Amino acid sequence: MTNREKAELHKTWWRRENAAPLVAPYIPSASPYGGLDIEVPPASIVARKKANAEVEAGLPGDTLIVAGVEFGPAFLPALAGAGFEHDGHTSWSIPAFRSAAEASVRPFDPAHPLFREYRRRLDSLLEHWSWDTYLPGLADYLGPLDITAGLLGPETLAVELLDNPQAVRRLAHEAAAFMAEVLDYERDLHRKAGLQGGVTDNFGVWLPGRGVRASEDFAALVGPVQFDDFFVEADTRAYANSDHVFMHVHSAACRNMPGFLRTRAIGAIELGNDPNGPDLSARLESAQLIQASGRALQFGSWEIPLPAAEIERAMRTLAPRGLLVRFQLRPGEAPAEHIAWVRRLCRAHNEEPVAPLADGKAAGMGEGK
């Protein structure tokens, strides 16, 4: 499928009108260029991204070919006032305040030195994108509490939730307004560059209209009472000007899924997985809550290959409409065969049984569609 065809397919996924799940496994592959783009010369970034796109174009799956400027998860907190460090592969925040009471969010300034460097690289990608090569992707957008955690440090924020709750609420609302302003600014850059009808991100999902993919990783460190008290209102405010919000949620935050579902702006949820659990049963319970709420769902495993029996169980448990599955392949496992097997599992949801994977294959697999 082309990028245009995949974008149309993703629209049916958002509306939960896809008869079969979208499938896009995480494939171990050696892209020519990886890591962050902070030290990549702007004059070189288009050639590097096109080289990566050519490799991706040869891989099967239902996600878009996207090229974005990678500054890592510390980018938004740095623009808001946190310190910024990176090692070429990821970035992290240096706390700027010792308490929520003394903290404040810096107003968004397009002339911020880090944002200027981001723009130099983004402008090149926006100038040279096309539906036939790559689509430009948005930055890595963190939600209000993740930005707040960058300003204070997660340990300090956890204590401040108890010691200074009013100051945390005020800071989270400042972060929500800040995040919305940055997001509107960048989405307008993409629209002015000719990308109409939506935007995308570096994970390859089409976000119709004024869309965004965001995260609230700090949710993994709190319980339902704290989530309802600090997250729901701030996140609702942050995405008030967005049409389609795709929220990345770690499985360690499964206990807060009811709170995510009370956040009105969220239209789709990616339920990730974590090395220390929870187990598949807990993840599937949360996934079923997401589907029952009428939202689209991405489910799978990143960097942790699941046993074949767990993949079978997931595919027999989840409804195919509004479902995108992304399982991590094992080294040497054939992507096309994996995709065909997963789709066959879906077709057999209430039909004939499917033989389990054996040596990376399933009996009777065929090509599948």
C-alpha cells in the first residue's frame, strides 16, 4: 500500500470501521541512520531520512513511512524551562526547580535556541516531503504532567502531589496551555507545507485534522486517586484544540485506564508493555475497557517478543474493529508470514482454529490479506 492508501485505512481505524485489524510488526532492521538529529547538519537531514524511508518502503505493514526531527523526550520540557541533556540516542530533562510552589512554565518562544535548531531541520523536511517518499512527523509531544515531571524531576513531583497539590495543579495547567501552543504552532507549519487533512508522527499513524500523539509516562507512578485529581482536567485542557488525540500509555499505568477514558479529548490509546508487567491478563482487561469505551486501540509488544500463545490469546480476545496490533518480531522471523498469521487468527476469531507458530511460521499460513 502507498502512504495515501494507508492514511485512508487509518481513517477507518479511527472510526472503528475496519473489518480486520491493522497489522504493523516491530521489525528488527538496520536503518542507515538512527539516533537523535540534534547534531545532524540541517543540510544532511533530508538525504538521511530519505535513505531510511527507502528501507522502510521495502518492509510490510500498515503504518505510514514518516520522517521527523528526533530531539527525544526532553524536548518539550526543555522549551518549558527544564535543562536538556542527550547522548546521541535519547535525551533527558534536568530539573530546574526544587518545588512546585517556586516553579513556573516558560512561555513558548519560537526563538528559543533549541527550538531554532529544531526548526532548521524541520524546515528542510517540510520542504522536501511527498506522499511518495515520506510524510513529515510531529515532535515527541509530552502531556502536562510529563512536562511538569521534567521541570521538577519525577521524584520531587511525586512528593509535591502530596505536599503542594494546589501548586502542582497550577503548574500542570500552565504546562497544558504551553503544550497546546507549541502543538498549534507546529501543526500550522505542517499545514503550510502542504500536508492537508491531518498530520502524523514518528510511529507512522495518520492523525486526522488537528491531531497529535502524546504521552503521560508519569501516570505509571501514580494511582487512580492522583490521576483523577491531577491528570484528567489538565490533559483535557491540553488537547481541547485537537480533533484526534492518540495517547501512549505504559502498561504499568493500567490501573489508571478508567481515568484516561474520562479524559474527553482522547480518541485512541496505544497500550504499551513494560518489562516488569503487568501480565497479559491485566493488559487485555485494560484493552477491553478501551474498546468498550468506543475508542480505537493499538495493542502489542515493543522490544519484548511475546510467545505465540499470548499473541493468539490477544487476537481471540480483542475485537478487530478499531484495532491496530504491533508485535515485536523475533530475529529471523519473516514479517510477511507473521502478518499473514495474525490476520488469519483474526479471521478465525469465531471460525476455524489456527495452528500455532512453529519456528516462526504457522501451519496453513499462506499470503493472507
